[in-house]
Amino acid sequence: MTSDLDATTDDLYTTIQELLLQAQGSAGDDLPAGGFGQRIASVPDTAIASATGLELPVVREYLDNADGAKLVVDRDGETRSVKGLL
């Protein structure tokens, strides 16, 4: 049985994947526009919070916990940006 927390974190990860693909100019499983590795894009925590409807502190806590395990996260003060998936 999946807990609500597991379902929420799975949904959050899926949304981050989709936003990252969009930021790279990709519409799905295809390569980003300009070829693989040609475009480096990141997704800010504010965009993730907006897309998911979650509060910004919740998104930042998830990103902190997922950094190095599921995601590559860049920090600039309080701001977080997802730079890649692991």
C-alpha cells in the first residue's frame, strides 16, 4: 500500500521531470532541441511550487532531500534549482 507521502513525492518527482524536459526543449522521450548535451537548463523551485500547488518550503525540503539521490540541485541562498535527474 502506498502512503500519501509516497504518492506526493512520486507526483512531485514526475512534475520535476516534465518541467526539466520542457526547459530543455523536449516534448517527451526525444532529445532536447540542439542535440543531447547542447542545452543546459534548470527548473527553479518557484516553478515547481507553482506547477504542483505545494508551498515553497515543502518543495525546497523535498529538493534538499532528493539532492544527490534523485536530482542534481543547485543552491543560491534560499533558492533551489533542479539541474538534472540521476
